[in-house]
Amino acid sequence: MRFMTTLALCASTLALSAGIAQAQTAPGAPGEPPTWASAAKIGAGASYEAYVEGQYRDGGPTGEVSKVWFSIADGVLTETMWGLIHEAQIKQMRMAVVIGDEVVVEGQDTDFAIDYLTKDDEGRPLSPSYRVTTRDRQGRFEIEKRIFTDPSGQALVVRVQVRALTASVVPFVLLEPHMANTGVGDRGDAEVNGLFAHEGDTHLALVPDVPFTATSVGFVGVSDGLTDLRDNGRMNRAYATTGEASGNIMLTGALPRVRPGRTLSRDFVIGFGSDAGSAEAEAREAHEAGLDRVQAEYDGTGSAIGWSDWLASLDQLPRLAEQSTDGGKLAYASALMLKVQEDRTHSGALIASLSNPWGDTVDATQSSTGYKAVWPRDFYQVAMAMLALGDTQTPLAAFRYLPQVQVRADTPGNTGATGWFLQKTHVDGEIEWVGVQLDQTAMPIMLGWRLWKDGHIDDAEMAAVYADMIKPAADFLVDGGTVGLLWNDRTITPPWSQQERWEEQEGHSPSTTAAVITGLTVAAEIARASGDVPSADRYQAAADDYASKVESRMFTTTGEYGDGRYFMRLSRNDDPNDKGLLGENNGQPAMPEDRIIDGGFLELVRYGVRAPDAASIVESLGEYDDQTREDRFRVRYDVGPEGDRTPAFRRYGNDGYGENAQTGGNYGVGGMTPGQRGRIWPFFTGERGHYQIALAAADGSVDDAERAEIRRTYVRGMERFANGGLLLPEQVWDGVGDPTANAYALGQGTDSATPLAWTHAEYIKLLRSLADGAVWDRYAPVAGRYARPD
């Protein structure tokens, strides 16, 4: 047990006099099996850190680099990371409130409201610092929390006010560590001066500004404080330490009784470090600096450089906000979310989401990144959105990061083809998944070309990058090869891809092929500028070949629906009319490929591979939009009030990546069954909006009436999908089947993953495209070569 100060001993004496005896060692290890928390985040944050020569280093304009991230769900603090962005140290921190012998727990027994602490005169957020208010459903109390990190250290600040409205209440802090990114193996100590947890050399210390009246540590479901309170409304089995045992633990701190009409204020700082002393020192240093000052530095409202300064540096953001229908609130929040979700050790490492999908039913006994990892596909979307905002530093850092996730001869364990980009990795490059998605190999080339053409990379750097990264990638897009990494030994023959953009099926995909043609076309231009004319000719010839066969490979003329003419989600071979079966996925049975439609063909227009009025595109739109089809195969579900609907789309017909429509269970609960159903993904509303911009701009410009309609339908549509914290989800409820224990409303974000960086990126790019009157992701060399009228 940790050394107790004189002040702590005095407080312990008070606790004893109040009748709370603290035993030495908690029984019941390892406790209940752990899970993560809800992935339906309503807030997420981290400190803004300035680059030093394109890297994160201490001593720059923002001082020490803070490596703390937090998230908020159901009105409570949830997964909090320290170190690398995927390294969770906390599952959740809640308050329990005792009223008589009743125990009311934040989140499950309360409603919540959330707002940003710092906003401009138009109500647009200037920093990811939050005010979260939870309220007892019977109106007896409310709790306000202000949450942000210490930009000068490794600490998280939670400032709490408990307001007793109509009843006398006794509040308790409940902290559930998940040290070292698991919910097992944790040990803890509880003192009135602080709550402490560790696993190995990873430590946290929760330090209050005023000592607790009593504390306890125990194993969840057996000897923890909440289990104790639920017996009789009193904490009368308190423990000081877990001793040598470890497991799934909870730390509890008691606060004084609050009488009706009174407010209790307490400040808590959670410090992180490689030992107990450094973790506690991080927390105490924040207290000593003054938490008002810490927040000012975090927000950038004082002399220090913070979030508001970064937002002010985005010269395109005000222009983009003008295209919104909410006064720019979601545009500012989206900019913040995209930058928050970057690792602070590996600059430019942009993750998919600061969440663990369906986390409240996901096992936490093993380390898991969830979506806190790098997919070059999502990565590209975010980098392009940052560029659209006017941020050139982050996309540059991102592009220069990419060699860490490209397969080379010296990639650990590799015995096969090189040049392709890994499917999913930790931000430090540790390999996680090794399926080959050709769009993920094309998109790094596309990003590099855009940075080069916009003048952010000079010719000399591009020539060097061409030899080191782009040429190997482009060669793979032409030649393919046999993979030799972990389980994967497949032979890839482009443009056939082992996985399309949803990582589930092999074959020819319109969206993947669009990216491959684009990547090779711009690679040819880079190769020519770098003096490699033979490779340039080879890349362009391959792109021409792939482009000439788009319809013959993926456009059925004898399909199941309508007149039988439309792009399919996927063709497993060169014959789109052979009625071949796709593979089983996510509990869904194999179906003939001509029965499965998605919106991937719109990417052909986005990049410039096909004109927006090309016959194959126009013919496919009707089938994509058909809302009379049975739910299994239906893709479009418009949401919103009658007469003012928002076009919304699933990934594809027969999608099983979502909640179970029969049981209401989360994804994967009970095994992979046919009841699983993928829901609406909001960024498809943005993709469709981009198509409408391309169509409107086909005659030279987007007129005022077209602009207004796109803004009303697609921009406002995406804004409707944002939650109270202005965060955009991966999926929203489509109204089909059991609404789950969450009783989802149509169009409400589910527990899949929020905030999804791709969704925020698509919204930002939609605003930029509308502001420019041209699609942001359109590649002129591609459109000039292929997007000709029929």
C-alpha cells in the first residue's frame, strides 16, 4: 500500500468515525470478465500539439507533448488512452449517488446533455473541452462535469459539481481502470488522498483537490464499491489494496453528503506515468498550476498556443462553414475530431475512430485496438479533408508516415510481394491485419500526387518518394504478386482485389477499380516527372486497360432487378452475367452477385473515371435508389420528417455488419447469425451529394438553385446525423427489426463507432466541393482521359 500523508491519515480517521472501516486486501480476484464501454461517443478530446519540423517533440511551441486522449459516452467519461492512441488505461469513470438506500448510477440511471466549454459568438466549438450534465430521471440531482486534458503534462482533468435539487444525496466516484489496454491484470490502492492503479510499468493516479471521506478498491462484481453500495446504500466493506492479486478492478472514493439546494464542487486530475510517483506528480502538477489556467492553455484562450489557434490557422474553414446549414457548428467540430484522432508519438498517424465498436459487449481480456488503428483507406479520406480545410502540415506528416505501413522486403515476416500497403496496423506500424485491398495501395499515390500538384511537396522530394514508395506501389497495381505475410499466401492479379473497400469479398469492385485507375494515372505523371518514362508508359497502359473493362467486368446486363442493367457491388471474375455467388459474410448467406448492389460505382465519377451522365452510371442509380426492394437487399432508407427526407444508404444489400434484427443484440453477440444487419452509414449521404455536385458541374458550373438543393438535401442531411456532441457516427439506425436495448430512433447513431473519422472527413469534403463548385477528390488527369461523354 502507498505511503499515506498526515492529511490522508486525518481523513481516514474521519472516515472511521463515520462508521466506514477499511480492511486491508480486497477479495474476489479476478472479478467479473471485463468488457469495453459503449462506442457511441458523444465527446472525444486530446490536447493540441504543434509539430516540430513535422514531428511531435517536446520543447516546441506547445511545450511537452501530451499523450492523453479521452472519450465520453452516455454522459460519463469512457475509454481514456495514454501513450499511443490505442493504449487504453481507463474503461470509465462514473458517479454513483445514494439517496436513502437507493443507488443511482450515472449513465444507466440518468439522462445527459453535452456542450463545448469554449465556443465563438456563433456557437461554434473552438476546443474539444466539454461540459457534460447528467440528471437523475426523477429530478432529484444533477451532476456537471468539465473535461479536458493538461496540454503541459500527462493528465486528464475532470471538474465536478454535484447539485442536490430535491433530495439529500451522497455521491461516490467510481473509476474502472483498464491498464495497459486490457481489463485484466490490474492492481490498485485506495487512499483518501488518491486512487491508484497499475499494470506492470503503466500507472495512473486520481488525485482529488480535497481528500475523499472514504475510499475502497475491489474486484468488479465481487468486492468493488458499487457492489457494496447496492447491498444497502452504504459502503461498509472498504478495502485499501488488491495486494498481490490482479484482475478487473474498480476504485471508489466517497464525497460528503449534499443537502437539497446545495452544490458540492470537486476537482479530480488523473495522472499517468511509468511509475506511481510520476503518475501522481503529473496529477499534482496540474492542480498546482491551477485548473482554470490548464483549461485556458488547452483551449488556446490565453497566451499559450491551443486548439483555438489551430482552428484559426485553417484558412478554408470559414469558407466551408458558409456552405453549412447549421452556422458552421459541425464543420468546426469535424475539424477538431479529425485532428484529435492523430497519434502524438507518430506524427501523421491518422486512425479510423477513437472507439471500440460495440464495446460494451466486446471482451476486454485481450489487448485490442478496435478502430484506434491505421487503415490507409480511412487515412486517405482524413488527409484529404485536412487539406480541404487548409491544413497542409497534417497531410504532409501523414504522407511522410505512410512508408511505415507499406510492405517491403524487410517487413517482419514477409516472404512475398512488396509495394502494397498493409490492411490495418497499430500507429507504430505493428502489423494487425494483412488482407490486400488494392484501393489502400492506390490512395497513398493519390494523396502524394495531390500534395505535389498543390505545391506542398517539391520535385526533389517527390522524385525521392517516387523511388522509395510510389514506384513499388504502382508496380504492385500493375503486376500484383503472391503475398507471403502471416496467413496470407494469395496471388493478387490486379485489378482483381483480395478485398474490396469493405474488407469482406474478393473480385472486381467498382470503387476499388476507380481508385486503382486513378492511382496508376497519377503515378504515370509522377514517374514521367521523375525521369522514369518506361514505367510511366506501363502504368498508364495498365490504367487504360482497366478503364476499358470497367463495364465488361462489373456492369451486369442480365441482372435480377429492373431492366437488368446496373453496376453490382462485386464481380468475382470477368463475367458480370454469370450469376456467381459472393462469399458468406457476417452471418449472411452467399447470394448471387447480381442481387447485391452498393454505391461503389459513384467513386468512378468522384475520381473522374466516368462522367456523371455516363449511361452505366445513370442506369445504376435507379437500382441503387429503389426503396421498394425487400429489406435484405434494400440499400436506400430515407430518414427525416415527411416531405423533408434525407437520402441515406446502407453499405450494400445483404450487409450483416450491425445489430441483430431478430434478437436486438450487438454485432457478434451470440455468434454470427443471419439476423445480423448492417445499418445506414451517414457518409454515403455525402458520397451521393458529391455525385450531385459532379452532375451539376458537368456543364461548367453549379448554379445557385443546384447549390441550394445540394445544401438542403445532402449537407443538412449529414448534419442531422450528428449527435448532441456534434460527433458523426459510422452507422445510424434504419428502423428494421428489434431496436435493441437502446431503443434506437430512426436515424440515431448506433453503438458501432462514433466519431468515425471517415464520416467527418466526407462532410468536410462535401462542404469544400460545394464551396469550389467542383468535386474535391476529382483528379484532372483521370477525368481528362476517361470521363468523356458517351
